[in-house]
Amino acid sequence: MPPWVCARAVLDGMSAGLFGYEKSKTGFSIVWASGAFTEVTGYTETEVVGKKLDFLYGSRTNPLVVRSINRALSLCRVFRGDLLFCRKDGTTIWSSLVLVPTATADRPSSFFSGALTDISAQKIQEDRLKAREATFRGIFENAVEGIYQSTPDGNYLEVNPSLARMYGYKNPKQLLSQVRDIQHEIYVDPSMRERFKNEIEKADVLHGLEYQVRRRNGEIIWISESARVVRDLRGRVQYYEGFVEEITGRKQAEAALRASQEQLIETSRQVGMAEVATGVLHNMGNALNSINVSTTLIAEKVRGLRVNGVAKAVALMQANAADLGKFFTSDPKGQQLSQYLARLGERLLQEQAELKEEVDRLGKTLEHVNAIVAMQQNYAKASSLAEEADPVELVEDALRMSATSLARHEVQVDRDYAPNLPKVKVPKHQVLQILINLIRNAQNACAGANSQVKRLSLRVGLSRGGRFMKMEVVDNGMGIAQENLARIFNHGFTTRKDGHGFGLHSGAVMAKQLGASLTALSDGLGKGASFALEFPL
């Protein structure tokens, strides 16, 4: 009895479908089959004995595999391979086939032991893995970003086409064959490689590291790199893998943006300087107007001095110098001369007082001019020095500097000052400048109105629970339209034909520098306006 018959019971219990395949005159045929063979193929032993293996082959069985099986049988060699075959019920399954020549005493080379194992589930898994691998390979090959794997010592293990093109190589193979030292052949700054390694090995990941690399033709580009560390089971670094994005365009745009910003800052600075210069001219214009009025009045008063009368009196006394006593007591001219000199002295004293008052006013205006110049000279350094001042005196000083102009325009001035006001510590000439602008603005508003009586009211008092000093300039002039109240302090905004919109704007800017506020109120056109300057005590 053949050995395989003796081992039949054992073979039937195995999971693989075992069978005996023996050569006869008509070729190889199955001589026995295990129970597992029936489970795999669906055929019983009775149905398969005497049949060739080709009864299992279907139209989808690979002809190359069939030829390999036949060659192994003819050459008495072992065959191992996978094939697709048909079960009895017509379903197709994948099976692993093993054929091993089994020599016996009476059949040295005519018998093969065979085994069929259902590997359909394994094949499905393999197909899924292959499909997934193909998907990832497609992503790898077609990704816009560069993808790579590299060793810690600076060699690329694998790169995708995008990275090769990014670095100026025709394909990955060319890059891998020509780049042997990433640190010195790719990095523009070799120290960045050490920084890359230090940072990535701290947390095993790195995001958005930006640096410059050198392309194959020497061109320098910017990249952004994100990567991770791949370690073995012992925690040792095997390689790095990551993504590279070229950001040269972005870097150039950022550089252009920075240049534009710097240009914008320079332009803004120049505009600011122009605005400051405009403010200086406006403020100086107001002051020079007061100076012009004062000098005109002084000139008129000097021209009107009775100095000619003094000269005539002196000449008359010199003509009678021989006997002045008799001249003053007996001569009618001498008697009139004494009375004339008394009246002339009184008149000259009055004119002297008027000239002194005008000269004092001119001196304060000139002092204010000097302060304006000093403020603009110190504009880039700091605001003017704060000093203690009486708020009422500040308002009165501003009013005195504008008094002549107000009188010429026949503007009546009312005062409403709260008693016992505390002194304030402020940059005196900045507050004066704001008040002068407000008074001049109110004067112009009155001049443009149809009121028979032009009135300007000045009010000084505490506000906001006594925490702020409030100085208010109120007029009964042409008023402000509601839609213009929000724009009244804007640079260049004006409703006057000959206006330029600098005064109120510069006043608002100065107020802000003082930590104060400048506000405007009006009930509408023809109803006057009120401007309030408030600053904290």
C-alpha cells in the first residue's frame, strides 16, 4: 500500500485541500483528495478522482500560471504559485497551489503531492493594500508640494517629481544620484540644517520652517518645510520625511509689501510734516494778523502824538527866555501857554498809557509767535512744557490777542466765568492757540450771519463732577448743519468759501495731544454754535 494511503486520516484533518496527482498514460490526474479539498473546491473526492487539474481552470485563470504548472510537472519540479480557479458552484476564488514531487519506491518521478489553500480574503486585503499604495503613490508622484525622505546624515532616500523639479532636476532619479550632501549642496546657509535637526528632534515634528535653498543651476529660492521624525522600536531616528513648498513668490510679495509700507510711512511722514507746516502757517497767520493790527494802531497813535505842540511851546519859551516870569504872568500868550502845557501833559500821559497797552499786547502776541515756533521745533520730541496757569487768564489772554479784530468786526463779547476756579497745569501756549482758533472761528461765523447783533460768549467752569476744566466759546453766527458736525474737525473740511479747514483740525489735534477733548454743538444753520475744550485737572 502506498505511503499516502496510510496517512489519509491525518491529511483529511488538515485545513489545506490536499490531493494526490499521479502520472498515467493519458497524463496527470487526481488519484485522491482530502476532505478539506472538497471544502475549498466544492467537489467531492469521487467527483475529482481521475480528472486533471484543468477542470478547475476558468477563463480568468492566468495562462502563464498554467504553463508554469505544466512545466513543473514535466520537469518533476516543485511549483508554488497563486491562481484563480472556479468552484463547483461557479464562483471564482483565489487559491495558493503547491505541487511537490513525491518519490516512492515503485514510482520515482510520477507522483506529486498537491495542496490548495483558499487565499481569497488575503488577496482582497492585498488588492486593497495595492490600491491604497497606488493611491498614495499617485499622490506622491503628482503632489504639487515636494515630498521627501532623508537620513539624519544628509542623504535623500526618496523624493517626488515636484521636489526634483523645484530644485532644478529633471526627475527624482537625477536628484538622488547627484545630491549626496543636503546640508552643503541644498542649503544656502548650512547652519540651517543643524537648526532643522535640533528643532525636529525636540518634538518629532516641525512646521513651516522657512529658509533659502540653492537649485541645481545656482538660483536661490525660498521654501517652507514641514517634517516629522520616523523612529525604530528602540526610539532611534531612522529618517525624516516631510513636505516642501516653494514660497519665493510670497517672499517677494512680502518684500514688496514692506517696501510699500516703508514708502507709505515716509509719505505719511511727509504729509504729516506738510500738515504741521500748514498748521504753523495758519497759527502764525492769526498771530501776525494781531501783530499787524497792533503795529498799525501804534503807528497811528505815534503819528497823532502832540509833539509839535511841545516844540512850539519850547520855541515860545526860548524866545522869552530873558524874563520868563514876566512872560508867564503878564503876557497873554504866556498865560495861555501854561494852561496849554497842563492840558498837553494830560493828553500825552493818556496817549502814553494807550501806547503802553498796545505795546504790551504786541509783546504778548510776539511771545505767542515764539511759542508757536518753539512748539513746532519740539514737535518730534515732546509737547510743550506744562506750567501752572489761571484758566480765566488764559481765556482773557486769547481774547486780548483777538480784541482788535473783534472790535473791527463789531462783535460783542460776553464773559461768564465761574468763581474760585483752581489753576491748571497745561502747556500754556498750546491751550492759547486752541482758544485763539476758536475765537477767530466764532468771529468768522458771526461775520457770515445776518444777525443785527454779533455776540460771542466765553465761559469757563468745571465739568464732569469737577474733574475737568471746561472752556467754551459760543457764538450766534451762521451755525453748523447736522451732517457737518461729524466732519467739522476733519483735515481740510470747511464751509467757508475762503476757508482752508486747518484751524479746527489743528485745534483738535492739539487737544488730543493734551489728553483733552474738543467738541462742537449746533442746533443747525442760522442758530449759532458752541465749541468746548475740556481737559482733566
